[in-house]
Amino acid sequence: MSAMISQLGRYEVLGELGQGAMGIVYKAKDPLIDRVVAIKTINLGLALDEKEEYEGRFYQEAKAAGRLSHPNIVTIYDVGKSGDVAYIAMEFLEGRELRDIMNDGGLLPVDQVLDIVAQVALGLSYAHEHDIVHRDVKPSNIMVVRDGHVKITDFGIARMASSAVRTQTGMVLGSPKYMSPEQVMGKAIDQRSDIFSLGVMLYEMLTGQAPFNGENVNAIMYQTLNAVPVPPNTLNPAVPEMLNFIVAKALAKGLEDRYQNARDFADDLRACRDTLPRSKLQDVSIAPAGGEKKLPDAISITGNLDAAGEDAKAASTARLSQAFDSAAATMRLAALTATNEDVDELSKTFKMVRPSAEAIKQAAPAARPAPAAPRPQVHHAPSRPPVKHGSGNFLLMIIVALVLMGIVAIVIF
């Protein structure tokens, strides 16, 4: 075994952090500004027919990620080459991969899951706005650092609209469990593919199991193209009904039925989170004592499946009902979280009537705690500011307002 290198360009190598997708990742120090960095490397001493593609993809990652400056994306500082080793110097993150956190056993509280996934969605939204699609969104490419802050890493197989590096026709890039239907079929990829992959990750974090599974890659791909997973709350009763609709929309097979941009996905996740009681924050960025490691994707489910018994077996063969229609679900979500003007606009866009108060009640989480005290009536302001998603009682206020509008309409007409 060869000795560890001590220098990469101007960087002093301090130790190995692990194996990356294309090479070793080192912890190093930049002596110019006395900053600790992570350095991702790729050995270019490959067969000639592979070297050009690997080197091209490596510099593509540097160019793509280097253009991005966002709190939820790892920061790229520098790129260089030392002999047969190309490298990227990036922000050194003190935290843990989301995959390791999920492998610890048990499920995170639903509100914390929503917070993590919403942060990823915001980072992806920023990348998409800069014409960069990640193409490999999965838990091992998400880092959770101090206080639950999330960073997306490894844009190594990102494809930019203007990139000169092309994959050969039909070549599949990405991890099979998290690939979108269009990725499986080798079709053109856009930002909606990342949204699907993030939906798969969300489902897995909520339930402890992947929505599309199989004994081999072909079986997983078949499931991705054909299977409709059971609603998350059949596997985890803590998941509110509203979140079933959000997951179904993110995992829609058809591109037009899916969320069209990651920001809308993030907004719905945060709106849903704000209807839930906040759990005590767990510092998941710190590894638990004992250091036990499980096989990848082997996630314990804390009693949910065992307690369900025969009901869980029945649910495994069930399919989503017609109530999970994407446009109708969007209308219900809008009625729960948006202004009346937005709901009217959405109603015109979809050519659908506004949802009834009864439909809204069914879409709302079933078990919401009653407010501690009645809310004061707001009757002195002629107009309302844009709706914020920060209030725990916001959902109840919207439902009451819509019901009252219905009563007034009946009286007038």
C-alpha cells in the first residue's frame, strides 16, 4: 500500500477523510490563509479511453459547483492538478452524512425530516436557477452539520445546459434507488428529475424504507417505472395526511404531474412542518457512542411495522387512491397554505372549482391540537399582508375563513 501523499499543489495534506466517487478525499490546510479544507481527488493515470471522460467530468464538477454560492451547497474554493492527480479544494464540513444518520436506527421526528428535506430543496432550487441539475440526489450526498444545517455535496455528475461533456446515449448515471423514471429510460433530464430523487429520499426518511425496491438493479428500475408506493402514513402513523399529498406529487411518474420547481416543493414542506408540534432538536451531526455500523440502507423502523401487524401486509399491496390526483392535491394544498387570490389564480389555471370546506378538512392533518386560546378577530385592516407560514394556527384560520366565505355566499345568493 502506497504512503499517503503529503502535498497537493500548495495544500498540505493532514489526513484521509474517505473514498469519494472518483478518488480519495483528504483533509488539508491552505497555508496562504491558514484555512482547513477538504480536497477531493481523481487519479488521472487511467487507460487513455477513460482518462478524457473522467478528467472532463471532474473539471465539469468544479466548474458547475464553483458557480454556486448558497448556504445549502458546499462551497468550492479552488481546482488544480498535481502530476496525475486532479483535485478540487472545498469547504471542510464538520458533520455527518445523512446516510450515516439514517443508518443509526429509528426514524427522525417528522418535523426534523421536513426541515432537512426543505433545505435540500432550497439548495437544489438555487442550482436549477443556474442551469445545473445534480442528477445524483441521495442521502450520501447530503451533509448535516451543526444545528441541523444541511449542505448538498458532489455535483460530480451534474449536467449543465452549456456543458461540453456529454454522456453516451442511454448511459445511466446516478444511484438506481433514487433515479427518476426519465433517468431510468435514458431520456433528457431537467430539474424535475432531482425533485423525484428528493421525493424518494423524503419517503425513505419518513418510513424507513425506499419506495422502489428490488433484488437487483433491473427490479428496482421496473418498480420505479410501474409501482405506486403506499402512502407514507400507512408505514408511519406520525406522518400527517397533508404530507401524503406532497410525497405523491414529488413522486409522480409524469413530468407534468410532478412539482415543476424545487422552491414550490420546499414551500409546501415548510408549510406542512409549521402545522406540526415542534420536537426537541436532536443534534444528529454528532455520531452516537458505540460506533456501530449497519449495512447501507438497513434502517430500523421503531415499532411501526411490528405494531401494524396484518394491516401493514394489507397496506403493502394497496395503491394510492384517486384522491391523490396531482392537480386536485395541489388545489387542496393551496387552500390550506395560500392566499385567496393565489387559490383563485390556481383554480383558473387548473380549470377546477375551489375545493369545498369538507375536502379541505379531509386534506388537513387529522389530529391537530386545539388552540390554547381563541384568536382575536381581525376586522380593522382593509387588506392583509402576504401569508407567512410561521403560525401554528394558520391552517385552522384558513379552514374557518373558507367555511365562513361559503356561509356568506349562501346567505347572499
